[in-house]
Amino acid sequence: MVYIIFIHALTNGLFRIRLQGQNAKLNMAGPLVDGQVVSRRVLGTLVRQTALNMCRRRRLESDRYVWHENLWSS
């Protein structure tokens, strides 16, 4: 399963975000959603957070994922 974040520069200096993937829950990965327009100031942070959330969502939805508690925490 591959997720792709497309960033299109608009003439007014903003950026349109397009998300592509095979999962219907892709838009729930946030903070970015498909079709959203953002400024350059927040673009890097939002793309980074969205990519991390997509990876986490994919891992959690995997049939082979097994969650276990940290053994070294008190």
C-alpha cells in the first residue's frame, strides 16, 4: 500500500494538497486533508505530521501488528 502527498504551488503563493492512496481512511490521517490549501509557513510541519500519521495508521491496521507495552517503564 502506497500513500502519496502531492503539493501543487498556486499562483497566489499558497499550496494545494492532494492525497492519494488505496485506503478510504487516508483523509483521517490528518492534519492535512485532500484538497486543502495551506501557506508556505505551515506546509513543512503539516506534511511531516501527516506522513507520520499515515505510517502509524498503516502499521496499526496491519494484520501482523502486535501492540505490547514498554517493558522498561515503571
